[in-house]
Amino acid sequence: MSSNTEGVPAACPGPNSARAGQEDTCQGCPSQKECLSAPKGPDPDIPAITQRLSSVKHKILILSGKGGVGKSTFSSQLSFALANTDTAQVGTRIHKIVIFLIFF
């Protein structure tokens, strides 16, 4: 469902409901199309992601509810800083990608 809640009915079943976008209360809702097309249920990739991350002892999540606040910039700088320490093992390749882009 879009972040704009203006015009969304109070009895909205929510975008994750099996009836999302199909209820009578959904008629005329500005988010009806999004609710109808949104995937339902748990993400099927969660088991694969969990398995791949099982060997990673510490994870750092960089997120924001707003775009354009520097998440990628911060992440690349953090990976540079961690890659230059003796105690951290950086699993991302972003610092190598950034170096490649700077020199080529």
C-alpha cells in the first residue's frame, strides 16, 4: 500500500490480506490497485537468505524510511573503514567496486 493514507478506508484489510483490494471497502480507495497487485504471504526467498547469512556473526543494517539520505554513501564509507581494519572481515564487494569506478 502506498505511504499516502489519505482516502484509505478505516476498514482497509491491508495489503498483506488475502482479500486485499477485493473487499467492498476497497472500492474507490487510491491504493486498491497496489493492494491487488502486491505479493501475498511471506517472502519465498527468506529461507535462502537466512541460510546464506547463517555464517555471518555480526550484521549491520543501514536503512531509512526516506530516499536520498545517503544510505549507499554511508554503506560504502563504512565498508572502506571496516576493510581497513585488522579485525573486521568485510563480505561486501562495494569498496572494491568503488575503487574500480574511481580508477577506471
